[in-house]
Amino acid sequence: MSFRARHLLGIEHLTQEDIGSLLDLSDSYVALNRRDMKHSDALAGLTQINMFFEASTRTQASFELAGKRLGADVMNMGLQASSIKKGETLIDTAMTLNAMHPDLLVVRHPHSGAVNLLAEKVNCAVLNAGDGRHEHPTQALLDALTIRRAKGRLHRLRIAICGDIAHSRVARSNILLLGKMENRVRLIGPPTLMPAGIADWGVEAFDDMAEGLQDVDVVMMLRLQKERMDGAFIPSEREYYHRFGLDADKLRNAAEDAIVMHPGPMNRGVEIDGTLADDINRSVIQDQVEMGVAVRMAAMDLLARNLRAARQDEGVMV
Ligand code: NCD
């Protein structure tokens, strides 16, 4: 296993080999999750705390299920209602939890960089479950696993990421991962929703769906992240759907066997046509959810191995 890191904070520092190891182990967890008996003891005796400073449905459920299937003691803390206005609050909360001896901390936070900061303060493994617009590494890994299983490979593919790129940590982590694996990534969206400095990202940018989707193997749609918009970025949702919403008609520009992805939650009729999202011949959206549990099991399993090894080196009892 090549993955030797202490934390999983982003895709940025992973190598091709790390990504390969994580996905290979994830495949074995997909198989386990399809059995009646879904338990393993990879995290037995360990404590996992899920700290979500921002609302989440699938990511939190997925991490919780992943931890439980691996035998960890899992505690969920929904912190979005509490005061998170000051950086101090985050660190104080982290220090309080740290005193309870958790082994894995899964953290989602609305501020980019908050999870990295927290990781410096605690002595357990930290997993980033999404920080602001920065990174969402397990989402990119589950997307990669979905693509690898659907397409039989994860290199030399044409992949379009469409919509609200500017506010999306999912897009950022995916661009990093897919680039590392030597794919050709295209970004499609209105110029107002394209991040600054895109020229340095090694991607091609389009503001026309028909043009950008030409012959792509994978179409990844993104939600309009209204909660991160301060002002009007689009004329109206109707206009947006007309130009950038994915429907069967626009999809005809892509390769005949192109797959359609969305990280969820979806706005049907805003960024994607509901019938297309449910079309099991094209859409792999439900597969993404399934892969999510397996990827999180693999990530926590590998981090726990690294944690145990580090503690053994330090002579701490585990
Ligand atoms: C994404 C997120 O939270 O960044 N959702 C998710 O984790 N499944 C994308 C989104 O909120 O649109």
C-alpha cells in the first residue's frame, strides 16, 4: 500500500500510486458491502467522530455507515447550528474533542482551509469531508472509482465538469485527481461561474455546452451552489437550464457511451433534466452513492493502519 499519509485533507498531495491503492482497496469494500454480512473489524476499538459544521445528507450518512461497517465507535456532531463565527471556536471544539481520544475525525466546514488548521491541532487522523470551496477528497475518489468501474480505466478519458465550477470543492478535487491520472478535463459553464486563474489548471474552458461536450466520455454536472454566491451569477434558473442544464439533447454531443454524474444534491430542472438523471443506461448517480461508502471505508482503513503504525513507533499503546 503506497498511501502513508497521516490525514486525508485533499487530493493535492496524493500520488498516482496513492490514488490507485485507495481505489483498489475500495473495490474490495464494494464487494463486502454487497454481501449480507457487511462487517469487518478494521476499525474495531477505534473512535470516529463526525464533525459537520455545515449541513450534509449523503456525505455524513456515508461516513457514518462506513465507520460502523468497519467496527468503529461512531459519534455524529451536527454543529451547523452552533456558533462557528470565529476560528477560535473551531479550535476550541477540536481541542475538547481531542481530549476524548478520538482516532478519526471527519470534518466538514464552510471555510476553506479550516480542516487543515484543525488537523495541526489534534493527534488523530483527520479526514476532510469538504471545506468551503477548497477540497472534498472523498468525493473525487468516489467519482474516480465510479469512472474506473464504468469505463474500465481512469486515464486518457475526456471528462467534462459542468456548471458552477467557481464555488465547487467537488470540481477542484476532481480537477486535481483527474489531472494526476492523465485525463483531459474540460470545464463548461458561464464565465461568471468560472474560477479565476483557470489558465494554470491544465484544463480547457468552454461557455457552450454543445461545443464543450463534443465526444466526452464522462459528463459531471454540478449543483448551483447558491449558499456560496454573494450576488447574482446567473440571469435566472430558467435561462441557466436552457443554456447549461444537461438534457438528452445536449448529451447527444458526447460520446455514445458517455456516462452522466452528479455529486448530489441535485436540482432537477436547474442543472439536470430529471428523466436523464434517472436513466440507468446513462446516469451513474446511484453508483456514485454506493462507491462513496466503499471509498470512505478504504480511506479510514488506510488512515487507521498508518495511525496504528505511527503510535507503535512512538511507543504508545494501541
Ligand atoms: C457536494 C458538497 O457538499 O460539496 N455534495 C456532496 O458532498 N455530495 C456538492 C454540493 O453540495 O453541491
